Amino acid sequence: MRLNFAQRPLAGELTVPADKSISHRSIMFGAISQGTTRVHNFLPAADCLSTIEAFRALGVTIKQQAGEVVINGRGLKTLQPATGTIDVGNSGTTMRLLLGILAGRKFETTLFGDASLNRRPMERVMTPLRQMGAKVSGHGEFPPITITGADLTGITYEMPVASAQVKSAILFAALQAHGTTTIIEKAPSRNHTEEMIQQFGGQLTVEDKMITLTGGQHLTGQEVTVPGDISSAAFFLVAATLIKNSHVTLKQVGINPTRTGILTVLSEMGAAITTQQTDEKNQAADLVVTSQPLCATKISGAIIPKLIDELPIIALAATQARGTTIISDAEELKVKETNRIDTTAAELTKMGADITVTPDGLIINGPTPLHGAKVASHGDHRIGMMLAIAAQIATGETELAQPEAVKISYPNFFHDLTRLGGD
Ligand code: SPQ
């Protein structure tokens, strides 16, 4: 795909796609709850469709109809052995959270993914699920993963990594376990699973980094309205900040505080982003962004899990900021769809950026003018979208290989970019 320097400012209103994390979980909670769950504004992107297909393979009736998804849940017994192995595509969330659910179902299931997912570490969920009583094995710590569920027992688990996926897998298992499970997070990560357990009628307590849940709870089907995905909005927040005279409104984007690290960091860098029309119940608001010059910043510690998926696009913003931006404590980026530390640095370097890779992050000197180049998404949706935005501020033409990766979370990304004025 060929992309060019944006000749015009970005302008207009955009409704970004629905939140991927909440869309996955809405199917999962719908499947294990008693009664009907209706999901409004579900994200019909490849990763979330993998979740739907995985649950269908396990016998759950899920209908996709005019703008909503309807799941007929009959509690945990809804899930039945699949007839074959289950392909979860590119989706780490599907594999890890589903393992937590299957840990308590007394049958064997094998999950596998695409080449990228089959390289991603699963020991992080296998270890606690084994401690709770499930039998789990893989190709070493990599997929395919075979799990045989069992009668589970609650555990106390101090998480070695800050990961919402590990936390959520344990919580799904804990719902089925005898006794109480206590999870101690390394740093607070996105809390959609905790919030949805409560939304579906379950109970847990959260005190700072400690989450406690007692098993044997009954969940009831709900109406879920999924807000826009701040991780998708992030590309336009940065694009409109960097392209002179831009003014863009992103409608009803999720602003759960465990996800808004990018708003904190961009405003520290000098960006002009305001929230309007806040919907407290749905934790969503319009984000209004106008272009502004940026200055460098330091990003490390507890904020990292709150912006982990946004770091590639923040790195692009840093190439245009005055001074040296240092991103550290971000080694988790190495185990995403690609090693996002390496792919971000390698691809932006081709466009003229001054980026150095460190063991746990990046050092970026700016501002550096970018120029068009032959770049590649490496099959990683977030790298592909970051590079498409980079092309808008780069002189000359950029050729992006594997642009179709965007379908994982944002199938209409290029259409939306063009509609706002991108080239
Ligand atoms: O599902 P997947 O492939 O792991 O997706 C990514 C993404 O960029 O879309 C990560 F590669 O998002 C994760 C995120 O990084 C989604 C997620 C969730 O929904 O719980 C949590 C984060 O992962 P982790 O391992 O830090 O918990």
C-alpha cells in the first residue's frame, strides 16, 4: 500500500471501532452466565470474531444480528467439548482468557493460533492454572496448548508480570474454584474483567493491587454497550496532534482510568486534548484534539500497563517532540504480536527517526523530520497503523507492506484515515 504526506490538516468527527478488550470479554461473560446477553456496538474485527468462533466451537449459541451480538448462556455448563482443535488466530486475549475458563471444565481442549500467536509465551497463564488444579501442556511454553479442566482450588498468586490477560485467566478460573483466590498485581492493569464480573452480578474485592474472589458464584446475562477503543483512537490523537491545523473529535471513546495512560502522557508532552460529553455510566467521552508542538517526556513504572498497546504510536509522537524521550520498564512489548520495541525502532529508523533500543524500552531524540520509505507492519496491526500515521508526516511516498494486519482490531482504519483528510 502506498501512503503519502498529508497535504491537508485532519478535520472532522470520527467514531472509532468498539473496544477490543471489552468485546472479547462480553462474549466470554455472556457464554458463562445464565440467560441472554446482548452486546451493543460489538467490535467485528478479526480478533473478536476469533473469540466468537472459539465459543461456538465449544457449543455456545451466538447470533450476530443488526448491530448486536446475542449470546444464549446456560452458565458454565454451556461449554461442551469441541469436536477438534480450536484456532484462535492472532488473538492473545482469546487464548489466555479462554484457558482460564476451560481450566474448570472437565474435558480436554487444544488451542492454537497463527504464526505470531504460536510464538507468544503462555507459561504466564499455565503456571497459576496448574497451581489451581488444571492440567495444561504446550509446545514448551508456546501454543498449541492442551488443557484438561478439573475441580479447581483457590490460590494466592503474586503476579510476576503486570498483565490483564494473566489476571483475567486466573479470575475466570477462580469463579469456578473451591474457596477464595487472591491475586496480587505487580502494577494495576486494565480492569475490564473485574468490572464485568460485577456487572454480571458477581462479587469481588479490590484493594490497591490485591483482588480477592470466592468461587461458586452465579452470573446472569446482561446488556453490554461497548465504548470506542482508546487504543484505536490513539492513532488519530497522535495524527491530529502532529499534523498542523488539525481539529478532530473522536466520539464516545472509552476512558476507563486503567486505559488512559496515553492521555496523561500526551498532555505532559503538550498535546491539546479535551474530553466532552462524558457518559459516566459507560465510561466514555468525546475526545477533542487540535494540533500542538510536543516536548519530550519520560515514560516508566506504573503507567506502562495503562498505555502498553499505545507505545508504538507514542514513540512516533516522540520522534516529533523537542528533546529526548525515554521509555523504560516496557519489556512486555517484546511479547506482543511482534517484538514491538524492535519493530517500532527498526521501521521508524527507515523513515529517518533517531531511536535507540534499550533492554526495556526506547530512547527517542526529536524532533526529526521523517521521509517516506519501504516499511512493513510485520503482520502487527498496531505497527501497521503507526506506520500509516508516520507516512502522513513524512515527506515523499511510503510503501507499507502487509497493511491488511489492521483488520485485527480496526478493519476500516484506512477508510477512516482518508475520511479525516489523510492520504
Ligand atoms: O489479544 P492480544 O493479541 O494480546 O492484543 C494486544 C493488542 O495490541 O491488541 C496485545 F498484543 O492487547 C492486549 C494488551 O496488550 C489486550 C489485553 C486484554 O484485553 O486483556 C491486555 C494486554 O495484554 P497483557 O498481556 O499486557 O495483559
